[in-house]
Amino acid sequence: MDTRTTTEVQAATTTGRVSVRELEGTLSRALAAAQIGVWSYDQVSREHWDRTTKALFGMLAEEEPTTDLFLACVHPDDRKRYAQAFSAAIDPNGKGYYECDFRIQHRDTSEERWLSSRGQAEFTDGRFIRLIGVVQDVTTQKRSEESARAGEEHIRRVLDSLREREQRFRGLFENAATGIALVGLDGEFQQCNPVFAKMLGYTEEEIRGVNLRSLIHPDDLSTLLEKNGRLVAGEIPSFEITNRYLRKDGSVRWSRRFVSLLRDADGRPQSVMVLATDMTERIAFEQKIGLLLREVNHRAKNMLGVVQAIARSTAASGAEDFQTRFAERIRALAAAHDLLVSNDWQGVDLAELVSSQLAHVGDPTGTRISIDGPSLRISGAAAQTLGMTLHELSTNAFKYGALSSEKGTVAIRWRTQGDQFAMDWIERGGPPVAESERSGFGTVVMDRMTRMTLGGEVEIDRATEGLCWHLRCPLAKITPMPLESK
């Protein structure tokens, strides 16, 4: 409504000279100025549109509107909604009010426009008379709303994407098999995942705020600080380091760590990210492998020396069956060696060793050979010496002693008392011991080699009732030394 129109209405109202026609004209101009069209629909003459309404649809002023023309302009997707709103408005039992926003195709420009239409129905005696309403172009408003909705939808999608990424990152962070930690430039832990906390024996809450320097082994701290300084200074993009952590309980764990620098949006150093893998078991295993290799090398050299000694002594005896006796002694040595290998070079069960060295003589009834002694693991050196001794004793018993007769027996006993070890070989029921068996390689093994290797005392009794062999030595010479302490 313009200033002139408003002034005329006020003046006419004040003087009491305002006619209905003048008010209608003023209202018509105001609606036209606001681009609000007026329309009506009745049962007799049907459609009545003013100029503004026709212009909104792209019709000429002289054209007569029809329902078909109107429906042809309405977007197909909106016709059903319009029809429902219109039917509800003219229904005597309805609400009597018409309200609908719909799209049309402008007849002149073919442009799609949004119109908002409102109307009020009139009834007489429950019978519909007419529907009077207004219509306005709300395309700009609708497009703004659509843009706003599109913007909101875009923001929602971005937020959903961020939440999804955060959840994915959180899942990776929490469930990663590798320890992950964020450390401030001052060295204080900001955050870590469960694996990292477990590695150090803390909870995730306990480790937050703890300074890294207090968790690194003192011997490894200077190297770590030097590399961290170069990282923060931008001299290196990242680094890898293997060092020791001090756990909450004071124990030490080895860790292989990949360390990289995180920067803020302006490129300034913000924090340090640490990916840590517990290497304690692996390093212990590698050390064990190294020790085993050194042990194997030592044993191999020792074995070659023993084989040479066996060959020289067997040959020096002038025995006609040299090849057979030499092979038997080598097999006895190999049996002890096999037991040692199967136990990772960390000792041999003495009962197993005895059984392996007596296997070649046999005892079908299980009554001629008795074995008795506590469970005891002996060292590789002791196994090699006792294995050869048991082989010589069993071979001698089988050829010349108790096991060469049907009624002869052999008893093998061992025991420990304090820091001492004792072992006995006792034959009974065999033929008298031959005087010629008092010397030779077998005697050397049973006596001198055993005495020298085990640092003990050996007694060989060739009594009439059967050969007896007794060993007494320090228990420390028998039991294995753990590889870790070598």
C-alpha cells in the first residue's frame, strides 16, 4: 500500500466519507502492490481471477480462467495435494478453509514457479456457496528454503561423515594390535590406546599426563631425546628406534617404536604420535637363538674331538670288528645328541638318556634291567659323557657281563644328596669278569673321561658276582646352566 492510498483512506475515514467502493479500490491497489492475487470459485460461474492472479499464471487480462486451464498449469506432482486441500475446503463437514502451496509452469516464460494459495469457504444451510482466496508467488522464499535445507543436508552429511570417520578412527585406535600414543611436545602423554597402556602396565587414565622421560630406561633416554629434538626441529620427518620401557611394576620391556610429528593447520608442531610394538619376546628369542648357535658351534667342535678320540682309541685297540664297534659308539653319541636337540639344547632327562643308551641291548621281559632315580635334568656335556659311559657299560654287559647270560641282571640307580650327585651301575648273575676287559677305550670312557668331565670320583669294581661302576660328583657339574645366564 503506497503513501497516497494510505493518506486517502485515513482522510476519508476521519471525515466519515469512506464508501465501500473506495475501500474496495484501496484494498485492490494494496493487494496489487504486494503482488497478491485475488480469486474466487462458486458453483454457478466457477472461476473468478483478478489481473494479478492471471499474471501469476502468465495469462492475459482478457482471458477467462477455467478449472482445466488451472490444472494444466499445476505441476503433476502437486495436483493430488491441491485436489485434497480443495475438496476439504468445500466439504460442509470439513474445515472450510483452503491452504496449499504448489508449483506451476508459467505460461509465458515456461519457468517453474511456486505459488501459495489461501481461501475461506462460505456455506448457507450446510450448502457450499463459494470459496474466496488469495494467491502469491513464493518462489524466492521456497528456493531460499530449499537452499537452506540443502545446506542443512550438506552440513548433516558432513557431520555424519565426520562422525563415521571418528568412529572408524576410534575403532582402529582402540582395537589396533599395535600400541598407539599421542605425546605432547613437553613429553607428557595425552592419549594412548589399550595395547600401549597394557604394554606399560598402566590404565589409559593413569598414563595420561605421565612424562615420557620417566618411562624410558635411563641408558636409552639420551638417544631418544636427541632424535625427538631433531624431529621437532624439522630436521627429520620421522624416526624408528628400539629401546626399553620401564613398566609400572618396575620391569623392563623392549619396544620398537615409529615416531612421527603431528602439525596444526598452520604447520606448527603440535604433538608426537608413537606407534609401538612390544619386542621383548622377540629380542629374548633372538638372544636365545644367538646363544643356541654359539652352543651348537661349541658342541659341534667338541663332538668332532670326541669322534676323533673314539676313532683313535677304537683303532688302537686292534679289534678286528673296528667298523662295527666304531659305528656303535657313534650311534650312542648321536642318541645323546638327539635328546639334547629335542630339548632345545637346554638339558636332557636322565631317565630318557639311560633308556636310549640301553635300547640296543633289549630287555623283552622287562625284568633283567631296572632303572631307578628321581626326575633329573642334566646338562648337554653331562649327557654326552654319561651317554658314552652307559653305552660302554651296556655293551660290555651284553658281550661279557650280566646280560650275556640268561639269569644276569643290571640295576642302574642315581640320587642326589645336598649338592652331590651319585650314580651306580650294578651287575649280578653274570659270568666272572674277564681280566682282559680291565683296559681299553671302554675303561677310559668309564673312568678317566667321566672323572675329568664331571669333576668327580669314579670307582670300578670287577667283583666275582658282577661289574659295579660308581660315580660321585658335584650336582652343579650335572645340572644344566640356563641359556639366559650364559
